[in-house]
Amino acid sequence: MELVERHIEDRDAPAFLMGVTPELSAVTTDLTAMDYTPQMIRHIWPGDTAHRRALLGNWLDTKLPNASFRYGVGDGSFNMLDYPGDFDALWCELTRILRRRGRILCRVYLTPDRPGTMAQLRKAVMKGEIAGFPAFKWRLEMIMARESGNPNVVKDDLYRMFIAQFPDRDELVRRTGWRREEIDTVDYYKGSAKAANFPTRAQLQATMPRSFAAVRFVPTTGYELCERCPMLVIDM
Ligand SMILES: C[S@@+](CC[C@H](N)C(=O)[O-])C[C@H]1O[C@@H](n2cnc3c(N)ncnc32)[C@H](O)[C@@H]1O
């Protein structure tokens, strides 16, 4: 999150946070966070203060006044949307609520042009080459996105793919060192119509309006698969 702060020139300017990520709650001294899930605001948000507040609402239709913010920040926020329709709506809303020469800063999960195959992933897992379960899940979702040609990955499809490819959870624990309870969290996805999206960089860029002055992808560091999770920096 230090990386986000390094790209914020005015620490007192108003900022809009897409979500309630606590690590981003103090990027400026005037921050408005928004999330449409009340439980997330209740349980994850560190609380309102004179410098920050959380609103219940949808980023695609914030109801906030025009040109209210200098910064629009988030962490994985774009990956929560339905590709590509919601992207159009969010670019439009951000363009409206950010000031001229505003800046968007958001970490994005991007599928590489060659994310590997399911067989390669299975082999890597069984050799214990993937350290953490979250990185494994991202890899799996990115392969699914690539193979289907659709960046949106429905959670129930992820669950069913996991069951088909990795039927023996005891063996997974033995081979990978992942905790059984963490592996079992995949069961929450059973029957879920929710989706996340994992576009390639080109697919993401194809959604952007031509009006942006500059678009950059700044590498993030220090965790597994960070090479697939750059920070998007857009100067409007
Ligand atoms: C900020 S995102 C990503 C969180 C985490 N940093 C990650 O990378 O997985 C997660 C949050 O977005 C919220 N969310 C997703 N789409 C939304 C939308 N259109 N409007 C408001 N909140 C939304 C969800 O309720 C959830 O709390």
C-alpha cells in the first residue's frame, strides 16, 4: 500500500475508495469508501473518523456529485465486476466523480498471455511448487479464463473445476503443505453464481475510454504471483 501512497501527490486531497480495504483507509486525510455489502463495512472497515467515512452503495452508480475527488483507489476492485459491461459503467462513473487531471490507482489481477495449462498446474501443485492456496486459486481461475475465452469466472464453475482436477484433498495437503481448512474454503463456492474476472492486459485496456491521458502498470512486489498483479495508474 506504500506503493499507492507513493503515487499520491496531495495527501490532503479527497479520495474515493472502491471497497473498504483497511490498508487503503488512510491514503489521504479525506477519504470516502464505498461498498455494497453491509457486512463488509461492519466487519472489515476500521471505522469512520474525521478523515474517513464508508458509504453503502454501488461504484457503478455512486450518487456522489460530479468532480468530487482527486483520486480513485482500490485493490482488486475491477476484478469484482462483470466484464466488459460493468467496466464501461465504472469508467464512466469514475470519469464523472473524479476531477479533471484526477488519478486512478488500483491493483489488478491480470491473466498472462500464456497462463499455462491445467495439466501444468496439476503437475506444479503435486510437486509442491505453489506455496499458497490463494496463488493456486488465482492460477486456476486464470487458466479457466484463458481456456474459455471469457475473463469472467463463475465461482460455482471454479468449484466444479477444482473438484474435477483435485479430487483427493488429503493428497493435496500431503503434497502442498496447505492447511486442510483453507482448502475446504472452496466449498463456499458450491452453487454460487457470483463471479470474478481475470482479463489479460489487452482485454482490460480494450475497455478503457480513449480520453485517459496516461495509463501505466506499475509492478508490485513481495508476494507469490505478484508478477500478475500490477498496480494500474491512470492519469485522467
Ligand atoms: C475491493 S474488492 C477486492 C478485495 C480484495 N482486496 C481482493 O483483492 O480480493 C471486494 C469488495 O468489493 C465489493 N464490491 C464489488 N463490486 C462492487 C460494486 N459494484 N459496488 C460496491 N462494492 C462492490 C464487495 O462487496 C467486496 O467487499
